[in-house]
Amino acid sequence: QVQLVESGGGLVRAGGSLRLSCAVSGRSITGYAMGWFRQAPGKEREFVAAISGHGVRRDFAPSVEGRFTISRDNAKNTVGLQMNSLKVEDTAVYYCAASWTRIGTTRSAGDFGAWGQGTQVTVSS
């Protein structure tokens, strides 16, 4: 019933920008923390960014702090991830996640109850 669909991934040169979007259907995201995670080849899934239920608070992994920004549009039931100054090490499959359990941001994957299928982001040198 609930679906999260990421879009906007692709191939980009290092230093470039990309904007990801997550469209949620089947349940309103209003009031729930949302997050982005990523998984690179051969590595475990890692936290990227999170935004609180009403967009007041934002949290970023140190590796993307200052380069990425997370946003949400509760009216459209979407979450965005603006990625600037991309680095080769940002290459990964990016996943959108909905908490359904809390308002405040969290970095724990276990706090998110729904996940998208992922969208590939490839950064070339």
C-alpha cells in the first residue's frame, strides 16, 4: 500500500549537482521524520540526511554536511535531497525512508519503517 519512489538519480561529474526526489503514496508523511540513506558497492547502508516531521530540524552525516540539503513538501507528500559539490565517493544507491514513528530526526535505519527502491547516483571524476 505504502510506496516510496525515488527519482532524479543519474550520472554527474565531480563537483556537479543533482537533486533527488522521493514521492510517497499510500500514507501522509506529515509529522513524521524522513530520511535519506545510501549504499555504495561493497559497503553497508549509511545515513545521509534526515528532516523532522515539520521541517524544523535537519541532520546530516559529516561526510555530506555543507554539501547536501534535505527538504520536504508535506502538501505534495515528497522529500527532496539537493546534492551539491558531488564527489566520487558519493556514488551509491540512494534510498528514501519514512519513519512513521517519530517527529525528531534520527540516524538509525531501524527507526524508519518504509523504504523506497533506491535510485542510482554515479559521480565520475
